[in-house]
Amino acid sequence: QYSYRTMAAGVADIIRSREGSLDDVVLFSDLADGVALVTGIRAVNARIALDPVEVLLARYRPRYILLHRHQAAMEEDLAPFGARLVELGAWDIYGNYHLGERLRPPRNGSASVGSADDGSHWRRIYTERKNIQLFAVDWGPASP
């Protein structure tokens, strides 16, 4: 089990070992903001950006992408650029991202939020191994 902070530090360590520092490195991810707060790395969060993912990829050409179980979709987004993902690390996060506590299902008195009353749905989602993966992006010679 890893906490979010441990994962973020691991991401920074891997990138720093490859690049020498975190300067001029862009981490592309829906989780990038949190990792940036912990490590100081520059972040681009595709989920909250106004531009589509394809535009962001062309603009920033990130060398690193952190994914939460969306590898196939990102591979599709990178395909027009001739780029591919190369896995560098993976973490099986299932604790509370900030406190290291076990994730708990929502407590609103009903199961209508998409989880069973006992929380088994949430435990299944967040206990899958390697649910957060760090990739290097190989842009290849054919990319624009």
C-alpha cells in the first residue's frame, strides 16, 4: 500500500533520476496538480483544461504522463502523433490520497451513488494493483 505522498515522491524520484532535475519537465495527468503540490514539478491537468487533450499534447509535448487506469485512452490520443507510452513505475494506491487512510465509501445514507452499502464497490476499484502508472512518452521520429 502506498499513500498519495509516497507515490508523488516516487514519481519525482524516477523523473529526477532520468532528467537530473525536475526543472523544465512537464507532468501530464489528471493527478498532476496534486503531484505538483508535493514535488514542485510543472503540471498540466487535462481534466480541468479548456482545450481538448489533443491540443494540450501538441502544445506541451509532455515527456511524462501519470495515469489512473486510462492507458488505452491515452494511447489513442497519442497515436496521431506517432508517440507511444513506456511504463516507468506503478503504484497500487487505495488509501486516502492525503492522509494515508483507507478509502471509505460515501456516507449519504443511500447506495444510489453507485456503491454497495458495505463499500465493496469502492474497495474493488481502489485495491486493484497498479492503478496509478507513470509513463515516459516516446514521441518517435515521425511526430510533428
